[in-house]
Amino acid sequence: MRHRIIVLGAGYTGAFAAGRLARRLRREDVAITLVNAEPDFVERVRMHQLAVGQDLKSRPFSGMFAGTGVELRLAKVTGVDVDRKTVAVAGADGAEELGYDTLVYALGSGWNAQGVPGTAEHAFEIAGRPGALRLRERLARLDAGQAVVVVGGGLTGLEAATEIAETRPDLDVALAARGGLGDWLSSKGREHLRKVVGRLGITVYEHAAVTGVEADRVATADGRAIPAAVTVWTAGFAVHPIAKATALEVTGTGQIVVDGTMRSVSHPDVYAVGDAAMVMGPGDKPLRMSCASGVPTAWQAVDAIAARLTGGKLPNVPIRYFNQCVSLGRKEGLIQYVTADDRAVRAALTGRLAAVYKELVCKGAAWGVANPTFGLPTRRRRVTRERVAAGSAVAASA
């Protein structure tokens, strides 16, 4: 029997992992199944563009994985039993249970309402395509002069607020940030951000922790009521809840605890990548939830799986940061250079050149998913017979 590898989730990390595994291992030795609810790859870093009415390039998985040997299973993951080594899914043909020898958990994250009253009922989110399309429809129905409040002063909030303000200058766009505007940036970065936000006419409420969301306003901790015909919630992400319901060792936030090869510390047949994994980076700081963190973790996990199955050398590549890329509409951008542990340095790239840089990063990330060995020739390695036999024995006893 072939060694069965199941990858859960086909975002940046899951799709990249599945493709790289297929190009590293011989298809005679492994059966790779990618489970995802949607048939197309979603460029999550562009959801703010989708929300304002821009059309994104279609990227069907059928074309992306054609000829690779990866089997795409269109289904929703409903449960994982790491002791029995099975995954429960629900698809067009009903409920089903899939067995695995190695599991790559890449279900990622969604929006986090932070327990703020009224958020789930009244706020819009752009953590995925359904939410972005819902916001798109609502924004299209707004009349000139109506108010849009973006809650959250992080990268997602900045990109959403500036994109909306640039596309719909007739709207009254505001940004509510818990801290100061861009307070993690260098002085050059903060100065440029304030200049662009001012030029776009965005009202900024700094040090304004939102404590409630209503149909026509948001309330802040200092007693303000900010008018809002539409509230866009970007204040953080929460990981998919399935891992927390398993026997896997997870953190309080539900992230899977892994070692340096992205292998679960409690269940060695499970690897976690992207937002689903608690990965320690430089300075013993957890990596932040982002595409910049996710793809390197997928790379590390795949090469570790391939090495263990083929008797090769385990990867030992430190994961670090180089910059933070922020689009500020289609014409402006900000590239903040950072230390290995993600702290801003003085250098920053701004303006039109930064916007082009960010666009190249987005295109490069999507290209990397479709070309997980980065266009370089690679030799598919044979899985050792001992590994195949071990996987078959486990499958037979399941």
C-alpha cells in the first residue's frame, strides 16, 4: 500500500504543501489527498480588493494540480481523530471518513469577534471570500455620504480602510484603532501612513477600543458613539476550532504545538502549518498569523516529511521576517523593513514603488502555490520500504 498523506485546507500553506509533497515524492509510493471546501484557490491577501468590487483572477485547483498526482477532495472537514488516524468530511456525496498515515493540518484561521457584543450580528469581515463578497454587496448599496467604520489598526484594517476610501471617495470612511495609528512602524513609515490616510480623507480614532457594535454605530471604551452604516471588523484572527476538539496538544488559542519541523509534539504523524501552528521564531517569539509566516512553515513541514519517509536529511532552516508589506489602495504602499523577530527598523519603502513591490509579493505568493519548487527541477525520491510497510501496518489495524 502507498503511504497516505492527507492535507487539510487549501489556503496558501495547504495548497503549497500538497504541491511540494507531490513534487518531492514518487506517486507510486504515496497517495496525496488535499481536502478543501472550495474548488478554487483564494488569494486571502486580496480580500479587501474583492470587497470593493475588483475582480480577482480565477485559480481553479483542477488546473493547478493537473498532472501532479494530488487528489482534490471537495468537502468540509467536520472532525479529526488523531488516535484512530482518521478525518471526517462532508461533501456532495454525504459524510465520509478518510484514513491517513501522515496528516498535514492547514485549516488556518477566520475572523475573531473578540467577544465584543453585536459584532457577529452587525459587523462585516474579510477573512475569507464569503465575507468579502457579502461586504462587496453591502458597499455597492451605500449612498454617498454614508459612514463606513473599519475596526482594527493592523495590516488588514489599514488595507481595508484605504482600499474602500480610494474606491469610494464619496463615502465617509473611518478607522478605529486600539492603539496609535501605525505605532509599530518606524518614524518614516508612520509619517507616510498618516500622509496617505489624510489624503484619502479617512477619519482616524486612535486609542479607541471598540466595546460594542450596533446596526448604525460602534461604541468605544471612552464613551464615544461613532456612526456606521457599515462596520468592517478586522481586529484579529481566530484559528479553526477543530484542532482544539482533538487529542492534539494545543495552546489556549487552539493552535497546535509543534517542534522545529512543524511536527506535533504529541502526535508525530501530524504536522501543522500556517495559522494553525504555534511556531516559535527568532527571540523565542511566536510567529504572527500571516502569509509571510505560513509558507515557510509549509516548506519546512514538507521537507521534513519527505526526509523522514525517504531517509534524507531533516531541514534546519530558521524562519525569520524581512519586511511587512502594506497596500494603501492601488496607488500607494508601505514596505516596512524589520528585524528577524519582526521589529521595525528605520528603513522603509513608500509611495508608488512600494505599491508595485506589494503587488509583486501578492503575485509571487500565488505563483509559489502553483509552483511549490519555484520552477526548479526536482527529483522525486523513493519512500523506503520500511516506511511504506509501517504505514500499511497501521492502516490494516485501523
